Amino acid sequence: MRMLARRLLLPGLTTLALTATGCSSTPHTGAADAAAPATLAPSGDGTSQQLDVAAAPQGTPTPAAVARAGGKGRTEQSSLKVASYDQATGRAVIAKAPQGPAPSSSPSKKPEPGKNPGTGKSPDTGKSPEPGKSPEADKPVAVGDVIASAPAPGAPNGLLAKVTEVIGKTDRGTEVKTASTTLASVLNDDKAGGKVPVDPSSVTVEPLMKGVTFSWAKTGGVKFGPEGAKLPLGNLRLDVNAAVDTAPDAPASAGASVSGFVQLAPQVEFSYDGTPGGGSGPRGAFLGMSGDWSSQWKLQGRAAASTGAPKRIPFAKLHTAPVIQVGPVPVVVNLDLTCYVQVEADGRVTLDVQQDVKGDFKIGGSYALGKGWTPVSQSNVKSTPVTATVTASGKVKGALGAEASVGLYGAVGVSADFAPYLRGEADAKASASSDGKTSLSGSWALYGGFDLSGNLHLQLSLFGTPLFERKIPLGALNREWALASGHAER
């Protein structure tokens, strides 16, 4: 009977060659308690400054920024570096950075009209400081100073710490004891806001299975994608071709697989609005990740989730720690992505489905004084069915998505799960009698959609905002739309 059902399933059910190619669903957007990044309004006290937000200059070491004890509003790029750091004890060695030409594109604070950035000679060396630096820029660190550093030996995620004790000088520099602190202690009452694209060439990839390839494209260093396909600049791409578990009673010919690619152009979004007068925390802040998303994938065979629950198959981990320059302050942002395939099936359906997905996403947390942290989750996605063939009865749902996290100085601030999916179901009934009469009826339906969920974490307090007691959920954002359906009898 099973062979009869397979042979007699009507063309509208067994071939289901959708003519919807080129037709896409209406874009879907949504936000769970979404809030825009805090507005960077003037403080009105004439002391705060608007800071540039940009990628840190490449090719030269990023100097540490130092906020001097008692020097309100005096955070500036120094001539110091973190030579080493011991996370277990909090001890660091601070040394003089190698002298070299300052990058012409190095972001810095925009001086307010009528203010002199400072001139004079270093009290320690007697030499004139670099242009734009005050005489204090070269001073040794002292108790109460706050150091913001790009990744350094022993501090792969950068360092944001306050000096609690000066132990003494060594042949490598000045050894100090430090304690954790917040961005509010270096950004004070200043303001900053911007988006920084992630350099795809800085991303490290750990394949979790065979058949995964990685490619990227950036200005001045184009690397071609698979089969010579050129990627848009700023994009990274993962291609996968992996086997998927089949039903225990499925024949060898029903082997299942997923193949396709995920293409991303991620960027970091950062803003800070300091409290007038240099209060204990900001009036507003935002940290998040956004980007364009494109994927094309195919699910073939008689797939099954062997446990009866959705089966998630991670196929690659991606990590990068871009340094964004917020005025003189190097802020280290850590981004992690785990790309995966997820299959939810009962093992009774044989599929040949291919889908294109394009759109964007945004996840993050927005802070406002008096209101606390508000989650942000948004997506605008459309999908196009290319081909689909469904045989026999059953249900299946396949997704190609990513688990993402974004944080500061190695601490996770926001985590999210973004999963565009395709769901199909079919119901076919066939009968036959000894006189040779047969009948067949069936219905089928295909749906596209996406799930977006996640959490805000305690580590967002690195901005200098109050701690919250538990994770704050982004709120489950789900959209689904019909792609095609039909019913026929024979």
C-alpha cells in the first residue's frame, strides 16, 4: 500500500512544483516592547562633549585611555599600554607604549568652541606631548585612575579597570592592583552614538562538522565566495552541506540532508548619554547588533527528529571582538554567533524544499534613566519558495538560524536566537480494491516564518546602570505567512 500511495499521489501533491518563484511574502516587522536608542540631547551645562564612534584604526596599537583621579571630564588617550594583566589577582603592569606616528584617522573628542585642548610639556619627560594631548597624558598611573584598554596580554577581551593600589615599578613598567569599574567612569557626562560595521576578515570560524566553508569580502581584501561568486563588501558567508537523521524505519534511499548558505553583514550599535555633572550613571544607553541577513537552503529526504522533539544541529561557531573607538576610549565589543540547522519532523514525510530568505534583524537593550533597561527585537524578513515537493502524509519544519550574543569586555549583554524557517504539512489517502479501482485524495500547505527570542543580561550594568535581578526576556517575536497550499482528488 505504501508503494501504491507513492506512485499514485497526484501531481499537485507529489511534485508540488510551486510557481511562486519570484513571489515573496509581505515583509513582517515587530518588536517586543521595542524602544529606540536613547536620544543624545545636549546637557545644557556646557561641559559635556559629543564623541565620535568609529572602528579603531588598524595597523597600529590602540593606546589606552586614562581617566585621572579627581580630573572630572579629563579622560583622554594616553601614551600608556597594558603590558600584562592577571585576571585571578587583578594585577596589571602599565608601561609606556612604543612611540610612533599617530594615525591620521584616530577618533578623538571634539573640543567645544573656545576651549583649548591643552599645551605644555610632560612633567615626567620634559618633552612636548603629542598634538591634542594634555601634559597629564604621559603621567604614570595613580590610585583612582581608570584605564580602558584594547585587548592586551592576559586580557584578550580588553580591560576596563580602576587602579586601587600602585605596587611599584618593575623592568616591564608600573605594577598596580585594579578593580572592575564601568564605562560611566570614563565617559562621564559625554555623549556618543553610532553604528560600526564588523570587519568580516576579523571573524574566526570554528566548523562543527564536515562540509562547512567560510568566505568574506571587505574593501582592499576581497575574498571570493564559493564557486567564484563575489560577495557584497562587508559580508561574511557560511556554506553547509550536512546529513540529517532519518526515521528509524526509513529505507536507505530516504536519506535526508540540508545544504545552503547563510550570509551576514553584522554591525555594532552603541550609544551613551551621560548624566549632567558627571553623575553615577548615564541618562541613556544602547547596545545591540543589527545586520542584513540572506540565506538559501534546501531540505531533502525523509527527515526525522529522532527524539520526537526539534533537533538542533550546530554547524559553525563564529567569534570576533571588534574595538570601537568612542572618542579617546577603546571599547571592546564581543560578538558570538552559532549557526545551526534545526529539523522538527515525524519521519513520515519525504521532502524536497528550497527557500530564499532575505531581510534584516536588530537585537539589543535600551536604557533610560528612571525606566531601566528595555529589550529591543526587530526583524523585517521576506521569503521566496523556489521549489517544494511533498510525498505522503506528515509534518515537517526546518530552520537555518543563528544564536547570537553581544557584550562588552568579554561579558555577555544581549543574547538572541534568530531562526527563519519553512514549515510544511501534507495529508494523503489512497485506497485500492481487488477489481483494480483506486482512489486518492490529498491536501498540502507550506508556510514561511521566523522566530526571534532572547534575553538581556546583568552585565549590561557595565554602562554604569543599576543591576537588575534577573534576565529580561526580549519577548518572543514570531511571524508566519502562507506560501502555498492545495487540495485535489483522483
